Amino acid sequence: MADDTAHLDGNCLAGPLSEILSVEATTAWWRCPECARTGPLAGLHVYGPDPGLTARCPGCAHIALRLVRDGDHIWLSLGGGTGAFRFRTA
Amino acid sequence: MSSFSPGFRGRARSLADRLPPGQYPTEQFPVLSAGPTPRVSTDTWTFTITTETGDTHSWTWADMMALPQQETVTDIHCVTRWSKFDTPWRGVSLDAFFEDVETAADFVTVDSHGGYTTNLPLEDLLDGQAWIAHSYDGYPLSPEHGGPARLLVPHLYFWKSAKWVRGLRLTHEDEPGFWESVGYHNYGDPWREQRNWGD
């Protein structure tokens, strides 16, 4: 999908993901379930930061993850859909 | 402050009264994106209401433009805390689309091009509270602001006013949408500051 909307790169996910993961996230290997593209998490296209971070496949824009900070919680949804994790961070 | 007319003071006071808690006014029209901006042609645009029984009602762009057109000037409030007063829209009331739709559903999931969704009670779309807006300030709605057509539900936080709207699904069960499923409030009333899940 052509993408002329301003976006960030996946490295901006490092901070919030470091609050809920014990390993470095940006070098994580990732595979797109839609177009089979693979690469590091840092290569995702990230839209936001408000109302939340939406990380998408740089090839087809399929959602890889969404992340929202809500006070003392971080909400994380993986791979699209409406399921989510809510992590307490403080 | 005798140099100010009563009218000026009255307007200033009324603008303050129109600002929901925790919001600030802006003259800008910020663009928030959760993905690439879809480019949707009015030649192929359709808007579809799907009832809880599976019945569908669809309108082409020409069909929509043949419905009664309304101008509305309203305040809008984004959950990221900006509010914009007196925004001028043109579009079609949802009441017109629902005129021949038979439903016993209580909830709606809004579907947009690009995969965005949002949810709200059906009653919040009816009785002159919501529109499919296709023009802003006298011009066709730009893609960045949701053109060719977006939902406009100004009494709720603006994430409910889905850009690039393509349809409504009527349901008996409330289903959280794109932002509602990751921590944002299910209803989103700016006057009750319903920003997040626990508000």
C-alpha cells in the first residue's frame, strides 16, 4: 500500500516496550501474516504517538501491534483484532 | 474594561462554557493518524448499513448526494485534549439513512477504509446527533480529514467520528473498536471526561 502519511520508525517502540519486556524489543524478528514480509521490529512503520502507537507492516500496512499508555498501565494488542493485554507498569 | 462591548464579553464567556473539562481550544485542525491515508474515489464509494439480521442497505455517492443535505456548525473535542469551536460541515443526517432500516439492535460498529473501527450505541447516531459529512468549510472533505466522507458525532470524543467511513454494522452486543479495545473509553463523553477505560 502506498504510504504518504507521516510515520515514525519502529525504534520509537523501544521505550514503552522496555517497560513490559525484559529483552531488547527493536531487534525482534517479525513476520507479517498478511504479506509474509519479515524483518526487525525496528523496521515497522509506526503511526502516532497520539491517541496511541500503531505499528504496521512497511509493505502492506497490516497491523503488527498497537500500544497505548493509560496512566499506570500499558495496553498492548498484537496482530490486529480487538484482543489486548493490559500491563500494570507502576 | 468599558472598551469591550457586552457582546464581546458574552461571547468570551460562552466559549469558556463550551470547553469540556481538561480540554484547550485550538484554531488549528490537527490530523491524527493510525495508518496510511486511504485514497477513496467518489466513483466507487459506497456506504452500507448492515442490520443484525444481515439485511443490507447501500448508497452510492450519487445516492447520498440525492438525500437531503444539511449544514451544521458544531464544536469538536479530541481525546488528545484539543477542542475546536464552530466547525462548519455539510453532509447527510444519519436519520435519513436509517429511514427505511428496520432494526432492534442497540449497538453499532463503524467500519472505515483502512480497517479502522469504532463502536457506539445506535441511539447516539439518531435524532439529529450524527451525520455522514462530505464537506468542511465549503470544500470537499480532504483525505487527511477523512474524505471523501467521514462520520460526524460531535457530542462524543472525535475518535468516534470515524474517517473514511464505509459502513455501519448493527449488533445486539457492544463490540469494542480500534481504540476502545486498547484502553480508551467505550462511550467517550467529553463532558464527563470519559477518556480511558476506567474513567
